[in-house]
Amino acid sequence: MNRWKLSRERALARLRDLKFAFRDYVDSQFGFRAKDCGTCQTPCCADAEFVNVNITRLEGEAILRVLGDTARFSAKDRVRILDRAARTVETLGLESAIDTFATTYACPLFEPGTGCLVHSEAKPAPCIHHGCYEAPEHLPDEASRIEVERTVAELNREVYGADESQWGYLTIPVWMTRLTRHRRVECESADAD
């Protein structure tokens, strides 16, 4: 039984709705001024010197849910993507990093020729907010992103409680790796029973 106020399923649905609304807002108010990511020769998501997006556990769960969609991703593709995240964590020491905001990496969810693998369903708020804009006045307002991130943090606390190890902000590859490892342990435990 969940001892918190909100089930993970309801929180994931609310998270999805929140991200859809935020993406619609950014696209309609600002996105038309941004360069098209699909035609970009040097995508920021693939830039190991640029990317540093920290997410919550709930957002990590949403990402893994999208990657688990067998209609979109083969088992081989899923393993390749998750291995890419695990290599990033291991190479950069992200699992034990004291300040994960200090380290940059190429996003493991970026696929050349495709773009963001979770773009429609689970893209983090900072990624939705970001775009290649010509002028500073064209950028989306920071207050809207901060409000979305605050709401995401509240959803996390409602599902996982106040234990920061369960909901705290960590890099995308760290949450992908931790949650994958956690699921393997759960499966092994279930198989042992």
C-alpha cells in the first residue's frame, strides 16, 4: 500500500498532462522563433559540453516507461540506450558526484537522425523550455519553467515521500541507470520467490 497521497500511476498521468501543457505553451508563445532541432547540424542534446539536465525519479520513471514501449523500441534498442546511459554514469562518475550540476554530458536520449527519443511523452521541462533562439527576448520566460519544475517536485514528494534519495534531482543518465538496476533487482526477487 502506498503510504503517500498519490499513486505512481496517477502522478505519471498528471506529469504527462503537465508536460503537454507546458510544451503547448512554449511552442505557441515562443517556439516559432526557435531554429528547428530536426535540421540542426550541431544539436545541443548531443553536445557533451552543454547538456546538464537534472530530473526527478518520477520523470525517470516516465522516461523508462516510454523506452519500455515495445511498439516503438526493440529489446536491442532499449539495451543500447540504457547501456549508453550507464556508460555516461560510469565514465563521468555521476553516481557519486556531489554536484551533478557541475558535470556536462551528451544526453543518452538523443538519437542521431531521430532526435529526442522521449520528445512527445516524457521530455524534461528544461528540455522543453530550451531552444535555439536568435535573441534573448525570444526566450521563454524562466518563471514558467520554474513553476513546472516546482509542480514536478511536488508530484514526486506525493509519490515517494520526503526521502531525497527517492525524489531528489539527479542527472537523466543516473535516474535511468538507478531505475533500471532497481527493476532488475525486483525481477530477480520475484523470480526467486
